[in-house]
Amino acid sequence: MRINSPALAPDFAVNDISGRCIRLSELRGQRVMLSFFRDVACPFCNLRVYELSNEYESLKASKLEIVTFFRSSDAEVQRFVARRPRPFSLIADPQMTVYRPYGIERSRGGMMLAMMRRLPRLVRGLRIGQSRLPAGDPSLMPADFLIDERGYIRHAYYGRDLGDHLPLQHVHSFAARE
């Protein structure tokens, strides 16, 4: 079930791939972006992680923290990061423990739509991505959540297809607001 904003963000306590415990409630006092991805080998996911990595310094300067989730194993996410370290937290959640309370959706139509509508983005993602096919459920859609300093979701964005994410200008606007 989708979360409508504003709503108190469901808390979680999970270890990122470096073993550091990430607890959403401990991030209160700063803005947070949660991004949910399908798999570390997903070309659309790889491209978005690449974009977030490139924007991270300016977002961090605006006091926005980024936390990403992958429905991949810890070992798969470790291999992904070994090639290109990322400046933000990456969490392996193959059992989708955190995905469920955030209402992450599936859509076979969204999978097909992405292949037809976002071919240039798919090709760019393939160039920077992994050398294997994505594992797991190919219909798992991405989602992004912008959470304010008090722990409330101010924007819940559920992707309509595999390559559909909250536009970066919205992320920058949220990060820069006073």
C-alpha cells in the first residue's frame, strides 16, 4: 500500500554494506532521501545511482543524506561497490524487509514501458553497469522518499516504470529549502 505524504516515515534499523547500523530515527534533524532499487545489475538502477553519486556533494552540502536499498544480496552489493565506491549508504535487502512498510510496488507493464520509452537511458545504464543480467523480480518498481528533519515523508514518489525516479531538480529543491 502506497504511503501518502505527509506521513511519519516508517522507522527501520538495518546494517549497510559496511556493517554500520542505519536507523532512520537517528537521522532526525537532517533531511533524508530514501531510494529503493530493484537490483544492482539493473541498468536503470545503475544510472540513477551514478547520477546520485555525481550530485551527492551538493546535496550533502544542503544537509541531505541519501540512503539506498537494493533487493540484492550483501555480496552482490559489495561487488557493485568494489567497482565504483559510492559516497552514500547502500543497503542490501534481499528479503525486502524495508521495502514492505514503504509500499514498494510491482508492475509488469511498468517493466515493458521502460524498455519502450526509455531506450536511451537503458543504453546509458548498460554502459556504466554490471556485466550480468538483473536477478530477482523484474517487475519491482523504483521509489524515492524525501523525509524532513522531523521524520515526516514530504514527498513519496513511486516510479511508473523501471527508469522513473523523482526528478533531481525536486531533490535539490527539497535539500535547499529553508
